[in-house]
Amino acid sequence: MKAILFLSIFLLQALLTAAQTNYSSRIIDAVTNEPVEGAVVQSKTKVATAAKDGRFSIALDNGETIVTVSAIGYATQEINTSNTGIVSLARAAFNLKEVVIAAGNANKVYSTISKIDLNQRPVNSAQEFLRYVPGLFIAQHQGGGKAEQIFLRGFDVDHGTDVRITVDGMPVNMPSHAHGQGYADLHFVIPELVKTIDYGKGSYYAEQGNFNTAGYVELQTANRLSQNTVQTEVGSFNSYRALAMLNLLPATNQKQSAYIASEYIYSDGPFESPQNFNRFNIWGKYNAQLNERNKLFVQANVFNSRWDASGQIPERAVKDGTISRFGAIDNTEGGYTGRINISTKLQQRLRNDDLLEHQLFYSRYHFNLISNFTFFLNDPVNGDQIRQQEARDIYGWQSNWQSKKYKGITAFTSSIGSGVRFDATHNSELSRTKNKTEILDAVALGNVREANAWLYADEKIEQGNWLFNLGARLDYFHFDYSDKLNPSLASQQKAIVSPKLNIFYTVNKSLQLYLKNGKGFHSNDTRVVLPQTGQRVLPASYGSDLGFIWKPFKSLLINAAAWHLFLEQEFVYVGDEGIVEPGGKTRRYGTDISVRWQPLKALTADANINFAHARSIEDPKGENYIPLAPTVTSTGGINYQYNGWNASLRYRYLANRAANEDYSITAKGYFVTDASLSYAFSKFELATVVENLFNTKWNEAQFATESRLRNETNPVTELHYTPGNPFFIKLKLAFHF
């Protein structure tokens, strides 16, 4: 009986295979000729998605000759499969009806929609693109020059410890940084160049490595400009910006493209002591289609920034009138930083239709930061000002092989990736200073050498309504530290294996259920690793998501998930003090809900609400709060686009939360509203952007800190904060040609 059953299944599979043909092609943007990654191809019974180079393959039943091709931001087309040429998609207004829920695009629906957000939400810097991730908040506390503090899923991520960030495949996070582990400064990216944003919450992705615990964010910049642009901006607080983006090759050259872009920014900010903040970016990119199967990408950019800062201020000094909200206890804070990036990537479509990518990259980085968090706590005479600085060289190589094959009605998508990154940090320093320049005492000084090599494998098995995603990665680290104050050299090495398992069930084109599971990690600072002699230096996270994506109506899309995350014991290098502190085991769980609605073709609305419960496991109840961990956050807004007009009104809400372990100090929540209005002529664009429309008093960055003012006998522990910007208006004029 069993033999007959197996024979029947085999014959049925053979008949199904014989009754199918494969249709393959490539999808490109009609304006830029660039591939449209993630475009959806549908037959009557099958769905396929386009790869990075725009190629796709879909199994068709015999007799089928028509497929539908759609993508967010493009007009839907019906294609006759007898046409073997390239599919060229014309741009069109955003239409939520184009969103297709299918096993093949599992986990990419919301990040695909974010491409449209790029055209609807003005940003001041690339760091603000992080806000496109539902539930992710940022806070600046050095006037725009320093990398923002990040909050996500019950984590105070500091400046990047638990969110992995990349740009065009290049890493942004800095391990063993002078200021904090995983420090991620995105300000070297020119915002107008960002083409796509990909993101994911949790640690469920085999291709994402170090720092991917709470989530990851990937920015991709344009390979070709759709038009040349010259732009000027003028805003409150003596703020200015100039931008130029120019194609270097004619649009008729379809095999090669090259452009250069540059921006300059200056602002004094709302503070009583002018920030004198300035930033200069220049970015160049060249791409060449070497032949039918090989494409070369080369890019380079230079970034420099310098600023003064008023720093964090204590509540008591504002309440008693010693200073105003925008005053300073120490107005000699500030810093400068810069980065040079060079990257080259070769993309190959092999004869068997597999996709192979190789990338080499190099970064030269420098950083100098002057801060004073405690004022006169430790040194009543000179004050507690500190300097953190470093210079760094980053060398990296990575490659990825991807193959999609069909066996009967089952599709197998295989990915194997490997790479290595080496960071050579020179003179990583923490010193006590006075008036920025006078060095009083060196606390820490040394050279850090850190190498990370990795290998991962990922397999997606798609059959009918099911998609199973199994993956694992192996990461190896080698740590070296040469201490210059106490001459010594020490090294350690460690490896970690991170398995992943994700299951998706697509009920129909309107509903998809999923369960994600994965182990992630973030490395500890090298100066933590060595005292711990290689033990507990790669704290792992274990997480799960159970959720759904639902499209009850063509104009409404809902994504909801319940999640849980456990983080192992970690030891943290406190860059502000040069000491090692235990972080302890932690547990977080919560719920994320995101809604997109398009009631009219010209009108869209969205809202995200996120709940998180975060606690330390090893501390007694009532003393186990995780300082600054967000509990309730929400973002959303409405956008109107019609006949050249673009109007947007957006809000962000962050609830009160614990500022210390026993919640005796509260980090105050806020509700801030921003607005923008623009009109595009044939060649010109005029825009107005208003931040903090209702001039709300809010605290952006805030901490429970022990400090002492010059006239105080005893120290005080209370809330210290950087005030959020008041009402700010900016005007923009752009010329396109």
C-alpha cells in the first residue's frame, strides 16, 4: 500500500513538473535603467519576486501566456511571456493596491513600502532615516555632530550596540569605539542619495551579523541619478544647507553611469552658546555593465564635521534659574569627526543563473569628542571635562552566492556568504581635560586590533502557501589591545554560532502568518574581552516573533507581532569613565502594530504603536528596571500628494519611562508634531518644513546622572537632559535639470 502511495505522489509531481514552463526576464526602472529589486510577478497561480539585479523566474502552467508585473511606485503592467525582452516599468504614484502578500516576498512588505516614504518625508540627515523603522526612536545630545542615541524594542541601544547598520554593504557600527560599543554615525550619507531602506526587527536573519540583536537597518544609495539637482535651504537659528547632485555621463549611456554629489551644512542651533555646527560631504559613484552577466560598482565619499555643544544640563539648574533650558553649565563641549569610504563591488550572473557578489571596502575614520556629564563631581577645581578620541582604519571583504532552483512545485533559494572585517584603531583615548585643549590626566590610551570573520548559509524552501527559512552563521573574533599607559599587549579569540528558523504561511493574497526564531549577538568591547579572558564576551540574544500581515481591504494593510527577547550576561566598557561594568541578563517582550491606509489615491495615512516590557533578570523586583528602556512608543501621520503638491503632517510619541533601576527618577515622555509642504514645478521645487509645529517643550536625550555644580557642597543625582528643538522652520528651493 505504501509503495502505491509513494508511486502516486511521484507520478503526480512528475505530471505537475511536465505541465509547467519557466518564464524568466529582468525588470528595470524606465528612467534610470536600474533593476527594480522586489518587483512582484504574478501568474494565475504563482508569485515570484525580482532579485537584486532585477531578474526573476516564474513557473507557468502550460497555456499561460500573461503575467502581471507590479512594484511599489510603478505602474502595473501585463506582460506576454512570448516577449523575451527586458521588462521596463514606468514610475507612478504610490498605490497600496500594488502591495502583494506572498510567500516569496515574506518579511519585505513593509520595508518595500519605505521606498515611498523617501519621497514623502523630508529629513535633515541620514541618521533620521532610522525613524522609518516602526518603533525606532533616536535622540541627539551633541547638537547634530555626534551619532544619535537609538531606542528599539525595549533597548536603549546607546549609539548602536544592538542595531546593525550598513550603507551599500559597508558597516557603519564601530566595535570597541572610544565613546561606546557599536557607535554608528550615519551623517556621512547625503539623504537625497538614499534609494531604498531595508530593515528587520529581531535577530532572525543569517546575513546579519554583529550588533543584530534588536534589529538591523540597511540603506542603499542610488546607482544613477534620475536628474541633476542644485538645492539651497535656509532655516531658523542661522541654519543653512547647500546641495548639488550631478550626473557625469549622459543619460543615453545605458551601460555606464557616474555621478558626484556634495552638501554643506551650517547651524548655530537654538542654544545660547552657538553650536557653530558645520558638515561637509562629497560622494561619487561609478557603475559599469561590463557585459551581459557582470556589473561593476565603485564608490567613494569624504565626510567632515565640527561643532560646539552645550551638553546635558541638570534639572535643578533650570528650575532655580541658574541657566535657561537652552543654556549650559560647560559650553566648551564639542568635537569633530570625519570618514573616508571606498568600496568596489562586482555582481555576476553565472551561466546557471546563480547570482554572485564580491565586495571590497576600506574606511579611514577619525573622532574627537569633548564632554562634561558630571561638571565638578570629581574635580571641584578644574571640572570633569573629558576627551574621547581615536583614529581608525577598517578593511573588509565579503561575498555572497545565491541560487534559486525549482524541483517540481517546490522552489529552493539558497544563499551562502562569507567575509572578514579588520579594524585597526590607533590611540583610542580617554583623557581628563580643561577648556578642550589642556590635558590634565590620561585615563586610557592604547591601540585596538579587532578582526571578525564569518560564514553563513541560508535556505528558503517555498511550496504552495508555505515558506520555510532555515539559516545559521558562524562568527569568529580575534581581539588585541596594546595598552600605552601600562605597556602591555594582550589578545583573545572567540567564536559563536547563530541558528535561525522562520516559518511563513500565506493563507491567501490578503493574509500571511509567520513565526520567526533566531539567535543573535553583539560583541563586547576589546577592553572588556581581555579582562574577562575570553569568557562571556559575545553575549547572545534569543528571540521570537509571532505575527501576521493582513490586507483586509485593498487600501488597508496591517502588520502585528508579539515578540520576546532574552539577552545573556554582558560586560560593558564605559567609555566615559574607562571602566568595565557588568550588564546582567535581561528579558524583553512586547507587541508591535503597524497600519497603512490609503482612502484616496492622493491621501495616505500610517500609524505604528509599540509596547515593550524590559527587565533585568538578576535584580530584585522594583530594582530591576532597565534605565531608559522605552515602554510605549508611537509614530504616524498623513500625507497628501497631487499634481505636484506634497503635504505631510507627522507625530512621534514616547511615553514616560524609568531613568534608573528603581524608577525613582523618570525620563519624561513627549508628543512632537512635524509638518511639511512642497510644490514641484517642471524644473523647480519649493518646500517648507516645520519641526515641532506646536513648540512643545520636550527633552530629547535624558539620563539619571550624579553631578555637582561649582557652588554645591554635596553631589545630586537627578535627571539631566538635552532639550529638544523648539519650533523650527526651514525653506527649500531646488532646481532640477
